[in-house]
Amino acid sequence: MDKLRKIQAELKAPKNQRNNFGKYNYRSCEDILEAVKPLLDKYECTLTVSDEIKQLGDIIFVESIAVISDGENQVHTKAQAGIDPNRKGMDIAQSFGSSSSYSRKYALNGLFLIDDTKDADSTNTHGKAPTAKATTSDKEWLNKGTAEFTKVQAYLKGGGTLANVEKKYKVSKETKELLTK
């Protein structure tokens, strides 16, 4: 869809949010939506974002779908985020809402080609030791106990392949065994 290509090229979604604890700026789902609205109007397109709650085994997650349409053609992307109903400091509605916002943000990132690899929320260690960097590659190690590990588990349970995981991460033999249990 040519209109989507133009929107992708013109979209600027600044990181207007600040995490003072982690000392980084980031963009939220709302920041992306605010930045894209004028372009949707300019190119006469509509955008819808919806959520569906799913479960694979013991994992509950939200799947968000972002759809852009020009009235004749449409393109969609999906993203998922796990839901922890027992997340400390949040009631169940907040836990679901937080996961929804996260999932929607990544569905929009995919649709509009927003690279979040430089976003602090994708690299922030939240006070934990940073993941080991490979010396011969720019891929990070996939470590158990991290948010990335949890996402990979959900991805694999949803039918994803370890080969695809290894395209993005370096995976130790021990971690492979944990993932394939």
C-alpha cells in the first residue's frame, strides 16, 4: 500500500516520556498515535487497534492487532505481551492494561517501521546486571529470568521456532534446554 509507505517515511514519533528511575526517554503507544493522526488525515487512511486475550498453557497474554486501511486496501500487524495477574503493586485491571499498552505499542512499531532497538525500554535492565554482549556479533545473549526470555517462551509456545530466536539472540546450550522443556 503506497499510502502506508509514505506514512512510514514521514512519521516522527519522538520519545516524549521519561523514566527518571532508569534515566531514559521512551515513546508510548499514545505518543505514536498522536504522531500518526495528522498523517492518517493527510493520506485519508484509518487506523484501528484492537486486543484479544489469549492463553497458551499457563501463559495468559494479550494480542494486539493494528490495522491501517485506505478504504480499498488494508495492512495489519500483530504483537503480544504476557499478562501477570499477580504483578506486585498492580491490581488485575492495571496488569491487563499495562500489557495491552505494551502490546499495542509494538503492533504499531511493526506497522509503521519504528525501530525500538534504540529505545531504552527495550534495553533497560531495570537495575539488573546487563545482558552479556557477544564479541563477534551485535546480538545479545538470551538469559533466563529476563523479560526477553519470557517473551521467547511465549513465542515458542505459540508455534515459533528456535531457529528464529537464534536469528535475534545468542542462545547458550543451557538456555536452549530450558526453552525446549
